[in-house]
Amino acid sequence: MNELYQNLRISLERYSNNEIDASELKHATAPLGIYQQRNGKPMLRVRVSGGHMPTERLTDVADIMDLYDIDYSHITSRQDLQLHGS
């Protein structure tokens, strides 16, 4: 897993330096559940094992959303939470 994060770090740096474009950045972000929406804002997909999430974890997600000023989230039909915008 460490290799995925290392690749993400390098790719984000290259993207920030205009060395790669958004479509190339997607190769590093998609495996980690990070996608660019049509409006250019990020979307993070959080997998929910078995479709069950204890209330404490939902509270943690809400705290993270407040901390990073994430606009909204929704629960998908595929056992995920999607955090949109920022």
C-alpha cells in the first residue's frame, strides 16, 4: 500500500508543477478512491465494508468534513460514502 501513497505524492507534485495533466493524475488517484468531478472539484469515495458503519465512524466522517470544509456527502447503493467538493 505504501507504493500507492508514494506514487500519489509524486504525481500530485508533478501535477502542481504542470508536468502532467488531470487525466495522467487520475492513474495515481483512482486506485485510492479520489476522483475529479465535472466541476473540477474532488470527490473521495470511502468504502464501507459490508455496507455497515457504526455511528462513531459516521461522526468521524462528519468531523473530517468539517475540518476540510467538504460541501456534502452521500451514501451510494454500492456500500460507499462519497465526499464531494471542497
